Amino acid sequence: MRRVSERFLFSAEAVNERGETVDSFDLSEPARDSLVAEAERRGISPSALSVLILETVVRDNLFSAVLDE
């Protein structure tokens, strides 16, 4: 994980706003800290938790619920 100003990059395959596949995305420091703490509580890596969250949102079509729409 490398630090970029006050944001952090996690390695995980993602698609950016231009539809290009990228292997990292950035998170604010508070989001990163929460993700790391939850990953540690579950005994998995932050990257694995990120993938689990994204796959669950997609699989269960939870976009509106997660985005509070």
C-alpha cells in the first residue's frame, strides 16, 4: 500500500471512471482505517475485504442500499 497525500491506495482490480481496468483505487484516511480495522477483526487482508464487499454488493444488487438511494 502506498500513500498519496491524505489518501491511500489498495491493490485490487477495479474499473475507473473511463471504463479502464486498473489495479488500485484510493480511499480517504478514515475509510482506510475503518476497512483495515474490520479486515483485522475478520482475520483477512484489507484487499480481500474490499473484494468481498464489492462482490457482495454486485451479487445481491445492493447498490441503492449501500449508496442510500
